[in-house]
Amino acid sequence: MSQVVFPDKTSCFQALSDVRNDATPTDWALFGYVAGTKNHIVLEGSGSGGLPELHSRLKDDSIQYGYLRMTDNYEGTTTVKFIVILWVGEKVKINTKALCATHKGEVREMLGQSHIELYASTLDDCSYSLIMEKVSDASGSANRVLTDDRTRSSAAHSPATSNIQRGTVGKDDLVFPEEDEIRRTIVAVRADSQPEDWVLVSYQGQTNTIRLVGSGSGGVDELKSHLTDDNIYYGLLRVTESVDEHLTVKFVFIYFLGPKVSTFRKAKVTTHKGAITSFFGQYHNDFETSDHHELTHQDIMKRVSAASGTANFVKEADLSGLDYTADTPVGQLQRAGTGVATKKSPAPQREAPRSVQNIVTFVGEEQIRQAIQAVRRDNDPTDWALITYDGPKSSNLVLRGSGSGGFAELRDHLEVGGVSYGLLRRTNEFDGHVTVKFVLVIHIDEKVPVIRKAKIVTHKGAITEFFGQYHVDITIASPSELTEELVDTTVQNAAGTAVHVK
């Protein structure tokens, strides 16, 4: 079963809350698998000794997930940065790597947002100097532009020559038959004077040979057109971001795992990423996905802005077509041209179902939207809405229900063995002020067949886009997991870190 189980979510969330809270000395937390299990993750420890103390808990025969708080100084101002370390020890067996490769998404959701994410199998892969280098690059506090030699001053413009260190690329004996051409192309992408803004490489068949796929000046859309579902790709993309009315260059490392690549193959190349990123050189952000629909300029810039600190948002979905201004509360967002019903209509709508990216279809779309809008209106007692599939193998989503009885009433509508998605409105008190928070509840029951789970994983992007903005999400494997304590803890954690990550 690929579904991750957190036997003690309370201790996990409490440890994460302590790390995120500037008022506590706790600056790291580490999570790992319960001995004898394949998918039960628990808190292994936390402390205030920083990276060295966290290092002392990492094991070379284990897969672990670390969450770390560090500080970065920029122009006399100290800012807090959060780092996720995905640790796969060098002695971990290949079949264990293959199994746990499917857990990363759910673990990331539990950990919450971070500024930097590192893959590591040795302590050198997550050293203090490497982490601070990435933190500085992501926040823009580094006194350099990222170049092929990693040292060029921001004022300098060196010619398109490469000083990337040569030699053994990695312990897995990766082969680069077109090494010089690939390096020249990377240098061109990094050069402001060159039109190229992307480069892409991939494996030759099932070998460890890396070949140049292509490069160009058409941005992520052009890069994406070269991706296929049966291979794994690594790319470097150059984008620009406006900070205080000044344009800055950012480099994004693209890691695409084709959805048709076997789990065994994915696990086998997991150890390659460190060597590949070293070959590419420094970058500000990385973007990993198995769905080319997620690889958009908008999503990439959200990641860039979040890491550099220029974003000021809750978790977002597509706002196109919404009637709103900068002063409109989240709870009052409304689709242009649609009326806001004062009460729910029990009659099913007759409009044609809407298909999103040919992945899912919303049957009775207007009825679903009205239920969601009611949850968002502060003057409406409705505080939850739930949608579900109309059959065990269907991609059609229908309104399961809505009401004003809070999480408990929503929970009563969750079906054992089913899959549902809900929006819940909660209030949170902070410094004497009551604020409204929206929670996305994702219920993928533990009894759902593995093949079904694998299929509906591809639906999440379309569904969250349909729901619209929310502050935090909760994924559960059984209705009993949805407790008031879990909801409140999750909301409070998010509210307490609004200035940093969420």
C-alpha cells in the first residue's frame, strides 16, 4: 500500500510547530519509518542543536525526512528560512527506495511549505555550506549571479566559457558522450547576453548515458514540448522576477519523471540527482513533477516568488474569471457572470458537465460552485462542501453534500472505501483577532485499491484549481482521522507561520 500512515500526527505537528515558532529554541525535527513497517512514519526526534545535531541522527541504512530552521542575513536584516532534507542513506536497498519513492508527496504535505528542499545520501550532500549557499541563492542575498563557474560577480559579464569542474560525475558512473556540447549549452542559458533560456537532458534508453535533448529560447512551454511519458529528464530554465521594480534572473532546475517510467527505474536513478545537479551547477529553485500539465510558467513563478520572499499569498488556484479586487476577502470571491445564491438549490443543474484537462469531469458544476461559494461567504452559515466520484472507477465528480455542522458533519459524509474532496471554513484567533481559514480536506481511504489511488493522484491539480484558494490542506486515509484536534492544529500551524512560508 503506497498510502502513508502517520500513527501519531499530533506529535508530528507539534514538533513542526515548534520548529516554525521563533519563540521556541527547537530548530529541527526528524521523521522516519517505524521498524518493521513500510509506510508508517513517526517523529524520530527534534532539538535545538541545529544542523550538527540533525546530522547526528541521520542513518546510512534509512530513509528519513528532516525539517530545519535556519537564518539568513541580508542587508542587515535576519530572515528565517525552512529547509526540507529528503535523506536516502547509501545503504538503503533498491526495493526500499522504490517503495518509498511514492511517499514523498504525502510527506511534503505533512511537512508543509519550505524555502529549500535537498536530496541527500551523505552528510556532504546536506552540509552547512551547501545549505547556506542554496538559502542565499533562493532569497537573493547571495552576492553573485549564478554562472557556470559559480563565482561571477553580479556586475560582471564573462564570456560563454565553462569552468564547471570535470572528472567523475558520480558514483553511478554516469556517462556524458556530449559533455562539451551540454556544458556550452548550460553556459549559454546562464549568459544574459544569449537568447537561450532552457536546456534539457535525458537518459538514452535504460542506460546511465545522458544525452542532450535540446535547448531554445521559448521558455518552459518549448521545454515541455520535448518531454515524453516514458523517460526521466533534467533541465535548467532561466526566468526573470520583478523585485521592488527591479528585474532579477532566477534559474530553475527541472526534474521530470515520466508517469510511464517503472517504479524500479525511478528508484535506481534516485541516486543520480546529486551528480546531475552538481553537473548543472547552482540554481535558485527546483521543480519536480510527473505531470507535464503542472509544468507551467505560472506555477514555476509561484515557486520562485515563494522562495525569494516576494510572494504574499495563501495557497492559490486559478483566479481567472473571478470578480475581485485587491481588497476583496477570500471568502467573497465569485466567478464573473454567476449569481451568488442566498440558499442552496437542491435541484441538480442541467448544464453540460465540465472536463478539466480531460482528467476529471464536474457533473452539476454550477451546483458545486454555489456550494463552494456559500462556504466562502462570511454571512452564510454553510461551512463545508464535499464532492466525490459517482462510481468506484469513475472520473466524474458530483456534490456529495454541504452544511453548517462543521468538520464533524463533513466527516459523517465521508465513505469508508471512498475518495472525497471537501472545503471547510474554520476560524482561528490570533492576538485577539478572529480570522477565517479555509481547509481543503482530501480523503483517500486506506481501502481504495492501489491502482485506483495511482489514477486519482493525477486528479489533484485539476480539483484544487476548481476549489480555488485555501490556506492549508489535510490528507486522511480514514474518516476517523479527521478530528477537531487535527484540524485546529493544522490551521494554527499555518497561521503561526504566515510571515514565513504559508
